Amino acid sequence: MSDEINRIKNINNEIDEATDNISESAGNSFEKAKETIGEAEEAAINKEKKIVDDVLEIIESTLLTVFVIVMIFTYLLHPVNVVGTSMEDTLNENDRIFMTTVYTGPHYKDIIVINNDKAYLLDAEGKVMEKDITDSQFKECIIKRVIAEPGQTIELNAETHEVIVDGKVINEPYIKDPIQNEGAFTYPFTVPDGYYFVMGDNRLVSADSRHSDIGLIKKDQIYGRAIIRYSPFNEFKFLFNK
């Protein structure tokens, strides 16, 4: 009888132990399940956060790019369409260029875009005077090359077709045709402070500082300096000191 009782006790002990093991296993499984769910939720949250961060980064990069482009085309680069043949063969009619308003100078050889709203000449005493060009066909935006800067003395030799600045014949590999003098000035003369003497590269057809309806260019008439020809694309080139 005692053996039977012991056997029943052992069975009960085994049942209790099995129950404890099952409970412990179930508890561990539940904890692992909670841990797995927690990790999955955390991974999902992190993934969602990464997607949001990526989207925000793309938006930020796009806005920054747009801002930079707007700033470039507002303050640095302005598209200009070339009209006329006065700058051949450097620039041809309908060429498209970029002009910058941020530059030093301008200086000799720079190609500049000009608002020819006024004409400045010299009187008999060599002082600057303004000419009324209200009805002139040249009262428009023009593009020319700087030949003489303020304080420099310029002379045009109609016989030798030479341009002489400060007593030296300047080298002009860019011109299409030699000079043809016009009567806006008596040469030689010194360019006054704040003014520039400009000419087109196609000298025979160019209306420039030699013409009385253009004359000297005041610095505040200069829109900017031409730096790049971008169209036609197959003739792309930089215009620095060309």
C-alpha cells in the first residue's frame, strides 16, 4: 500500500514538475513573443522614420537646388540673345550667351552688354557732355568689347587701321575687319574717369563709341559682362578675354 502511495506521489511530483516546466516554457515563449513583437514594432517605426527622413532630405535637397539655381540666374547669370552682326566673328546674330553682373572691371578685351540709353561725348574743352538720342535707332541694348578704360589715351589710325592705347598698338586677333573712323571724337583723347571706349569686332559695320549716338559708355550703363556662349551648343565657348 505504501508503495502505491509513493508511486502516486511520484506521479504527482512529475505532473507538478511538468506543469512548472510547461508554465516556464510558456512564460519564456510569451516573453520571447513580446520581445519579437517589440523588435518588429521598433523596426517598423525605424523604417517609417527613415522613410520620412529620406523624404525630408529629398525635399530639402530639391529646395536647396532650386534656391541655388534661382540665385545663380538672378544675381550671377543672365541669358542674352545677340542681335546684329557687329561682334562677328566672335559672336553671331541669334547666338545666346550668359552675362554675369558679378565681375571686376570691366577691363580691356571684356565683352559687355550695354544699356545705350544715353550718349556721352566730349566738348571742345574735353569735358563730358550728354547728347540727346531720343529718336536714335541706337537707343537700345548693345554688346561691344572694351578697348580703352578710364584714364587711358586712345587713338585710331585710319590709314594703318591700328588702334593705339597709351601709345601702343594693341593686338586684336578677334576683329573681322579693320577700323573705319567716324567723327564722334578727335583723336587722340583720354577716356574720362567712369567711362569706357568700346568697339565691335566687326569694325566696318559696328556702331560703337566711334558713333556720336553711342560715344563713351558710362559705367552705370553696363548691364554686365559676357562670359559664355551656350547656343548654338556645338559652338559653345567661354568669352573670357577673347
